[in-house]
Amino acid sequence: GAAGVAVGVWVYAYYLVPAVFGMSLPDGHGNYMSGDPGKLIVNTGTLSAMDVNLYWLRRLARMAVDTPAVLAVIFLVLPRGETPITYMGAHTLYSYIFHSHIGFQLWRPALLQAVGVGVVENFAVHVVIVLAHIPFCLAVMAVLTSSYWRML
């Protein structure tokens, strides 16, 4: 079922892919001179000219290994029929445009400060915090796709 697919995707992403590549693959966002690639290429100077010129292949490899997991979730986990949040689908552009301004810059920092979450070193606590984002994200999406928000 869906739980089995989710466990399979987790095993694939966290155990199989790192075992095959033996290194971390770059994030697909940003340019090569920012974040970890920038530190690796510019600051350390340990890569040869060929490694720098072919660094784009690491991003391509990342997309290639991420694609099967995404397809498995799309075709095997996501529901085919209507759900309680299906009505939001027609208005997702509103949530896409405004989520960073409304949800993550105003509510989330205030919520985290009120709860007093520090640096999390326990895996179980980290999982609970990540799972707590689900109702938060659904609430932000419900507000941003509501008829009231669209009238503003």
C-alpha cells in the first residue's frame, strides 16, 4: 500500500542513493557558486579544472536519482479521487505566490519563538517537528486559497 511505497522511497533516498554515489549530491536550487558547491569550488580550491567544469553532472545525477522517488509518490501514493483538500487545487497559484510572505516569514518564526525550539539533536524529536509542519502548511494553504483571501 501507500505506507510501503513511502518506506521504499525513504530507504531509496536515505540508504541506497548515498551508498551508490558515496558523496552528497548538490541541491537543485541556486547557482554553483552559492552554498556547498561554492564552498567546495571557490573556498577550498581542491577541485581540478575538469571537476569544476563537469560539476553540472552532479546536479543532473541528483535529478536522475530523485525522479523515481517522485514518480512513485505521484503514481502510487497520491489519491485519485476527491479528498477534503481537493477544492484548493484550483487556487494553488495564490498559495504558491504568497506562502513565503505570509506563512514562513510571519507566522512560522513567531510560532517557533513561542514554542522555544532550540537546536534539535534527537532524531525522534526532529521527526516530530518535521511532521508538525504538515498541519501548519495545510492551514497556510487553506487560508491562501480561501475565497476571502482571493477577494483581497
